[in-house]
Amino acid sequence: MSTQSFGGMRVLEKMKQMKKQDWIVVILIGILLLIVALPSTDTKKSTGTYGNPEEENETNSYRKELEKELCEILSEMTGVGKVKVMITLKEENSSYFSTNQTCEVEGVVVVAEGGDNAVVANDILEVVMSLFPVDAHKITIVKMKVSEA
């Protein structure tokens, strides 16, 4: 069987004639294919609708407990008034093949009656940042709407 009929020589000849720019494009396409093909770390929001239902229930219970405790602490602070809290969690498997998961607070939203007061908002921000390893830009504090009843 000749190499001409196989087409291998033609491919080699064309590869030898490729310019530097063509090689860069081929290498970048190869890297892109590797990135797409490799498995990524298993991360999801705690409010997702997929995964193991038992783990999801545990995560939701954990999140709700954190929200409840944070509400209790914030409502005791001067000027905060009524308060509602929402916490988002980021779940990560400790390794690709492991089923052990760790939860990390990813963001916090605080809706408080005193949320429009700069001093109160700063106090809330400091409390949240001291309790959870969350950057300030992932914490939002807003004023609660006035209910007309």
C-alpha cells in the first residue's frame, strides 16, 4: 500500500508549508478543545434543582439556619428595625471523585427598615463580613419598603 493513496504524505507536506500564524491557530484550537473536553469542578448554587436530593435538603436547611441566625442578630442592632436576609451558597466537591461537599457563603442580601441610613448600612456590612468570608461587593443592603396597613 503506497503512502500516496493513504494521504499521509500530503498531510505532512501541507504541515511543512504552514506559516507561523497557521500553527498558532492550530495550537489555540487544540487548547480550546482540551479545555472543553476536561471535566470542570462540580459547583452549583444551593437553590439549584439538580443533584442529590438529600444533599440539597441539607444545604437548604443549612442556608435557612444561617439566614435565621443572621436575621436575629441584625434585628437586635440599633436602627436596623425589621429585617429579611437571603444567603446564596456555593457548593464544591472536595475532589472530582469525592461526594463530600463543602458549602461557602457566596453572597448576602439584607433588606432592612433602616437600610437607607448610611451608618446602619455600614454596621450591617461589618457584621456580615465578620461572620462570613464574603467580600463587600457581594453584600447588598437595601431599605425595606414601607407596608401600608
